[in-house]
Amino acid sequence: MRKRTAHRWQLTLIMMVGVFVAVGSFWLVQVVDQAGQQAQADKFRDEPDYIIDRFSLVRMNDKGQPSYIVSGDKLTHHPTDDSSLIDKPYVHSLGGEQPPMNIHADTGFIDQGNTRVKLTGNVDVVRPATKQAQELRLKTSTLTVYPDEERMETTAKVDMLSGRSTATGTGMTANNATRQITLGGRGTITLPPRAAH
């Protein structure tokens, strides 16, 4: 009789271990499947929701007048963070009392509710000459522009040309509204000789 009872206990224990392994395996399959579905959903979530070729975006000021235009060869919008990637961006400022500025680059990234434009690759900034000032040109590898505030900044090397004067520096802050430019780091300034009176 004791052999039979011992045998039943062993069989019961083996069956319980089998049930535990089966339930554990089922749970593990469910967890892995859910993780796979989540990864698949995340993969599609980061895909762009629209792409526009040869576009122009006009931003209006609070008076309803055009403030600046952002255009480019291609705009790719990502809905997860409401950001846009631009190929060959061109930024043209229209507002304010100061002359307009034209900015070209290889790529641009718009974020923060369309209030910040990060430009990279062969950034070229031109402010045309006026009766009061000579043409101003800036060249750098990366530039962050805040068009609504008419200011821009970079931590990269900057080459500046104003008329026949040149200046270089590492890092820059500029405000088109106040016409102030500050170059940082070590740099050089070359001024043309003064004309004889």
C-alpha cells in the first residue's frame, strides 16, 4: 500500500511541475508576442505622416502680415514629435524694421512648435546692402534660427564678411532686430585700410 501511495505522490508532483511549465511557457509566449506587437507599432509610429516636394511655408505675425518664409526641395513631417526635416532649406525673413535675411543650408530641422529651425551643412546667411549698411554674409556648418524672435546662434566656426571687412570666430549669437552680432572664441578681424582724405 505504501508503494502505491508513494507512486501517486510522485506522479502528482510530476504532473504539477508539468502544469507549471506549461502555464509558464504560455505566459512567456504572450509576453514576447506583446513586445513584438509593440515594437511593430512603434516602428510605424515613427514613420512620416506626410512628405511634400518643393514646398513653401509662410509664417504670419500677430498682425496677420507675413513674417518669414521657409521653403525647400522636400519636407518630411514626423507626427510623434511634430517635427519636420527639410532638404535644401531656404529661410527668408520679411518682418521687422531691418532688411530681410536670406539663409540657405543643406538640411534643416523644424521643431518646438515651428519656432526653431536647426540648419546644418554649408549654412550661408546673406543680409543685402542698404543705404545705411553694407552687405553682410555669414558662413558656418550649423546654425539655430529663431525666426519669430529674429535671432540665431551657433557654437561652430563662423566666417563673416561685411563689405570688405572680414571676421572669424567660434560660436556666434546674432539679433537681426537690433543688428547686433557677437562672435565667440578666438578669431581674427581684417579691416580694409581707410581711404585717404
